[in-house]
Amino acid sequence: MNDTEIKSEPNFFEKIKYEIDLITEKVGINGKYVIGGLILCSLFVLFGYFDYFLTNLVGIVYPAFCSIRAVESQEIDNDKQWLSYWIIFATMALFDFFSRIVKVFFPYYFFFKFVVIVWLIMPNFKGATIVYNRLISKLLILKDFLDKNYFNKTEEGKGKIDEGNLGGTDSGKLKKI
């Protein structure tokens, strides 16, 4: 290839092959089988067959296996990915308690949850780390800000709102409107 030739962007099939090879490398199973299994499971979930079971199966078995590998490895990125995943998964599991009610208003809830779980766990995307960096860490910063500025930290007043700081007024009292 000459220096004057422009390097073309890979086509769709080359991108797919790259993603499949990455899955094969990270998961240890042929990426074609992983993608095929996920497509089959997503079709079952989409049409309402075993939706709760398959969504939780995909959301628990593979992440548990990867979490064990992350604990055994020295890589910190894996730990952050899987700890973030379990925080997000636990939050989604709380909604499952109300899944019958949710399914009345949002009939494709489990399909949506399935797609989100796949995005969170796929090594190509590292969605759990993205959600942690963009959302959860921001919520923790907000919690620290609220703790420092609006909650009394003494033992006798632990957990009580410091009324002097509410509203952010200089006088320490709430303004009446």
C-alpha cells in the first residue's frame, strides 16, 4: 500500500467479524455460538416465552462466571466492570418485583431488560462501566454534596436535616414566599 492511498474504513462484515473474534477471545467460546444463542434467547423473550427465566439466566450465569474470573485476576478494570454490573442488575431486579404491573404498561419490559443486560455484559461494549462512569459516580458525588451541605454529622443529630442550610439563604432560615 502506497503512502498516497487512503485507508478505507472496514465494511459491515469486517466489523461483525472483528466483534465476533473479540467475543471469542474474551468469553472463550466461539463468538458465532454466543451471538446465535443470544439471538435465539432474544426471540424467545420478545415473543414472551420464558422471558423472566431467560432474562435472568443471561443476567446471572455469565456475569457470575466473569465476576469469579475478575476476582481471581489482577486487572482492576474487570473488577469495576463486574461490580458496576451487579449494582445495575440489583436495581433492575427491584423492578422485577413489580414486573406484572410493569408489563401491563410496558409489554416488552423483559425484552428491553434483556437487550440492556446484553449491552451491559458484552466485552465489546463494557456497558456497565459506561453506566457507572456516567450515572452512578455522578449520583455518589451528589450524595457526598448533600451529606456535606445539608445533613448534620454529629452523633446526636445523625440523619437529621440541618435546617440552617436548607434553601441556601445567608440568614440560615427558610425564606417565606
